[in-house]
Amino acid sequence: MKKTKLFFAGLVLALSTLSFAQCTSYTPTEKDLPIETLSELQVAYPKAAYVEMMATAKYVVKDAKGKVLGTVLLSSPYSDDINGFNGPTPLQIALDGKGKIIEVRVLENNETPSFLKRVVDAGYLDSWNGLTVEEALNKEVDAVSGATYSSRGIQKSLKARLEAVK
């Protein structure tokens, strides 16, 4: 009876260890990015073929031959405590191979669509394009009139994420 209990205890332990090992050995792919398709990423990186996770909320974008095209940074979890008008406004920040911002994109959020549309239509998200991380951190961008909370939330989220890169 003791041998049977010992056998089952060992079996449970072995299965638990195997399950844990499978969970921790997962290799993230572009499916882990909060974008609908690779074609969305190809707006910033026309030759993008795939992405690889490098660290928390940091991905490297590569072409079909494996050449690094740039890096994608996600503001979450670094900006999860920063609110716009209706809560956090997560961002996707695309950097070229030299570390300059080429695109800032707002991800799924709870902002009022009409306020967020004002921000996008005003070109607010383009305010950091062409800047290095350091330059973007030092740049103050005026809030969009009529969407002050949303635009300030975006700016604070962007800076919180870029601080983590510095």
C-alpha cells in the first residue's frame, strides 16, 4: 500500500514538473503582439516577416532573412497606472534599427472614441516620429484641445515606457 501511494505521489510530482517546464519554455511569436495581423505591423515595417519577444513588452522585428528591422515596445505594463479620460491608454511604439520612433499606435482601450479620434486626427501620435528615445523623453507636446485627458494620458504612457528603455 505504501509503495502504491509513493508511486502515485511521484507520478503527480513528475507530471507537475513536466507541465511547468512546458509552460515556461514557450517561445512567443507575433501572435503575442496585440495587433490583429502581421500586415498591421508592416505599416511601420514594410519588409516585416516575423517578430520575436526580447523582454517584457519588447519585440524585435525581422525580415524574411532574419535581418533586424527595428523594435516594437508596448507601453503596458509600464503605463498601466496612467489614465487618460477613461483609464489606461496602451500604446505600441515602433522604433527603427537606429532607435528612432517611426510610429506610435494606440491599442485597445476604453477612451471615448470621439476624443481619441480628435487626438489621432490632430496628428498627435506623429509628434514623436523621427525622435530618439532620449529626444522623445525630453519633448513636451501640447494636449489636443477637447481631448486633453486622452492626449496627456498618451504622452505619459509613452514616456513611462521609454523611461524603461533608457
